[in-house]
Amino acid sequence: MNLPSRNSRSHKGENGKVAVIAGSRDYTGAPALASKAALRTGSDLVKTLTSKDIQDTVASYSPNFIVRSYPGCYLSPNGVKPALELVRWADVTLMGPGLSKPDTEALKQIFQNSQTKWVIDADGIKPAIEVEVSNAIFTPHNGEVKYITDAYGSIESFVEQTGNVVVEKGSTDKIYSKNGVKENNTGTSAMTVGGTGDVLAGIIASLISQGLELQNAGYTGAVINGKAGERATETYGSGMLATDLIENIPGAMKNI
Ligand SMILES: NC(=O)C1=CN([C@@H]2O[C@H](COP(=O)(O)OP(=O)(O)OC[C@H]3O[C@@H](n4cnc5c(N)ncnc54)[C@H](O)[C@@H]3O)[C@@H](O)[C@H]2O)[C@@H](O)CC1
Ligand SMILES: Nc1ncnc2c1ncn2[C@@H]1O[C@H](COP(=O)(O)OP(=O)(O)O)[C@@H](O)[C@H]1O
Ligand SMILES: [Mg+2]
């Protein structure tokens, strides 16, 4: 499995710049979980864009975070400009975790006015499909897959027609791309705890920011997430939290 490599003469930002557009009044954890997971996977810089009402809350979770905001409690039209600026800065943008009730038109405008690589999760999935976003990895759980199958009949025809990659999450993750389907069986049932999908999305975004191709980032990310979950379950059993999983990402990466 090829992981990102770091040369000794790299400078700040060279090992990946990730934008995370996530969170809302309803979910303050998701942006932090995804952002910290991206840093722990090795990206140099992660900038998190969220709603003003939770900006200080998210920033308070770690001095490693760079948190920007748009006015209000949910993504709305006045979030489009800051989002487009952040997308231009980043190597890859993660869109979706915790957005809850984003203004769909604003979300679509961000997708349609950006040329970048995307990781699209949770509340970003349905709008992204509706505007036919490309150059993207989608990370639906079993409930969110319906947005893809309702629109394209099957995940296989979605990836065939769009060239996108899909990580269908579950006890066995299935990674679909034009080259077929790969399975990941790592992980434990303790990973059904809330937030492990937000973590996976951050891991995958980080791997893309460090140079991995979409399909490889999807599969490698799922393996890292599962291995980190196994390590955290050894310590905490079914009391494992998504934050415990994040702290086990570096150890998991060393052993795959
Ligand atoms: N600490 C936090 O801030 C967290 C924020 N989260 C955010 O919460 C929002 C909703 O997340 P979820 O969709 O997980 O939670 P929900 O409970 O809102 O699930 C949405 C729908 O999907 C179904 N569903 C959920 N998980 C499923 C699965 N594995 N298989 C089949 N159906 C499933 C549910 O029954 C429901 O109908 C997302 O934006 C997510 O990013 C979650 O990741 C949990 C942690
Ligand atoms: N039984 C299980 N065994 C291993 N991994 C699991 C199991 N159930 C869920 N997962 C993993 O947990 C994560 C769940 O993602 P998701 O439902 O989006 O969580 P959340 O939205 O709460 O962050 C996925 O990475 C999935 O692979
Ligand atoms: Mg999720």
C-alpha cells in the first residue's frame, strides 16, 4: 500500500493543504473531528470554514485549527464567497460533515464555481449529485447511498458515468471506482459511535492533499480508519470515541 512520502527539504504547505467546510449550530464536533483527522494523517495546513455561531467553539477544541466563518448558524448565500476563496487556497476540499440544514442553492453555487478535488460526505452528498460534481470521492453510509442509487440506479453506473469514487461505509467498506470495487474489512463494531465517518472523510482529504489519487486515497483512507479504530478499541473497547480513533491514526499508518 503506498502512503504519502515526505522529502526532507519540504516547506510549509507542501505536504498538503486541506479546506474543511463543515459544521453548524446542530453539529459542532464534525468540523473538528474531520480537521484533526486530516492533521493527524499528515497534512501541513487545514483551514476550517464553519458558521459564525460556532466558530469560537470549534477553534477552542485545538490550537492546531485555523477556523474561518460565514455569518449565521447554517451555510447560506453569504457563505459562498468565503468558501470559494478557501477552495482556491486548498489542494482538496472536504464538504459536508455537520452542515445539517445548508442552503442548497448556496452549496450548489460553491460546487459549480470551483475547480478542485472534493471529498463529499453527509449533508453535502445530495446537492453534489444534483449538480453533477466531478473529481470527487463520496463517502456515504448505508443510509446516504440512496441519494446516489435514486439518481443513477446503482453505485457502479454512478462511478462509470461520472468518474467519481464512492466509499460505501459499513462493517465492510466498499470502494467503487472505474477500475472496479475494492473491499476493506478492517475496523470494529465500536466504530458505530458517532463521528467515525467525519474522521474517515478527514483522513481521505489529507491523503489526497498529500498526492494520492482518488481511488487509492479512498481505499487507503478506509484501511487507516479501520486500523486506527482497532487500536482504539484495544484500549477503550465499546467505549471508544471518534477522538480516540484520531489519536491512533499515526500508529495505524506506521503498520499498514
Ligand atoms: N459530533 C458530531 O458533531 C457528529 C456529527 N455528525 C453529523 O451528523 C449528521 C447526520 O449524521 P448521520 O447520518 O450519521 O446521523 P443520522 O442519525 O442523522 O442519520 C441520517 C439518516 O441516515 C440513517 N443512517 C445513519 N447511519 C446509517 C447507517 N450506517 N446505515 C443506514 N442508515 C443510516 C439514519 O437512520 C437517518 O435516517 C451528519 O452531518 C454528520 O456529519 C455525525 O457524524 C455524528 C457526530
Ligand atoms: N461494524 C463496523 N465495523 C467496522 N467499521 C464500522 C462499522 N460500522 C461503521 N463502521 C465505520 O464507521 C464509520 C461510520 O461512518 P458514518 O456513519 O458516516 O459515521 P458518522 O456520520 O457518525 O461520522 C465508517 O467509517 C464505517 O466504515
Ligand atoms: Mg457520516
